[in-house]
Amino acid sequence: MNQEYGVNYNDIPATTIPYWNESCGEFFYTYEELNEKFNTFISKLNSYNPRKFVLDNLSIDVCEQKLIDLVINS
């Protein structure tokens, strides 16, 4: 969050990778994995659909329903 314009947050490393699925793309943790993951990414380029993932899981309507379900079921 410290990369946002006009803020002064501490530099805390974070990732959203645990929330991704195979439709979002590839990920890696070390430089040594880069070449292999890049080749995999290029070979599967037409199979990724990150926009659909966002719409299905992170849209306003979906998040609203998750919040409603959380409040009702608490």
C-alpha cells in the first residue's frame, strides 16, 4: 500500500496469489522459476480469463451478497 500516491505506509510485502485460480495466470516466487513460468504462460495464453474471475468473485454484487451472508449467518 505504500505505493499509493500521497500515502506514507510502511513497506509491508503482500500478495493476492492465494485468492487466484488457474484462470488468472501463472505465478512464481523465485527468479529461477521465471523462464519456466513465462513459457507456461505463453503456451496457455488463450486459456486465461482474469476478467471473468474478477466479475465472478469480486464484483460489487458478489461482494455485497458475501457480506449479507456473513451478517445473516453470524
